[in-house]
Amino acid sequence: MDEVTHQDQMIERYGAGDAGMSEDQDYDKAVSYCTSILKNCPSSLSYAYKKIEYLLRSNQLKEADSYSSELYKSHENVPGVMSWRGRVLI
């Protein structure tokens, strides 16, 4: 659990999405930490949403499309998943 806490702190550090541009901002690293957390907690939709957001912010559109499509197939009746899938498609 300490590892997940550390990774979450790193996501906040590198993502810093709503806080504006930060000199530490690195969306690719934030994506990596989200991916790592999702390996330990695969059903965590909040980290799945963060991963999609950081994929989009880092301009990894193909990866965002692929990942959101996978997520949609496994959670197609969840409104939040449909919302993020729609954001990727737009």
C-alpha cells in the first residue's frame, strides 16, 4: 500500500493538471505511475480516468483511443467511462 501511496504522490507531482504549469509537470511520467497503480488495482476507475487524461495531455492520442476503447468494452454501462471515451473520440 505504501507503494501505491508513493505513486499517487508522483502522479500529483507530475500531473499537476488543474494547478497550472509546473516545472515538474511530465504527463508521460504521470501515465506511467497510473499504469503501475492499475496493475495493483485494476478496477480503479479513478486512476483509469487519470490515465486517459494524461494520455490526452501528453498528445498520445492513439494510446488514449486504444485504452479508452478497452475500458469501454469492460465497463460499457458506467457513465464515467462513456464520458471519457467520448472525450477521446472528440
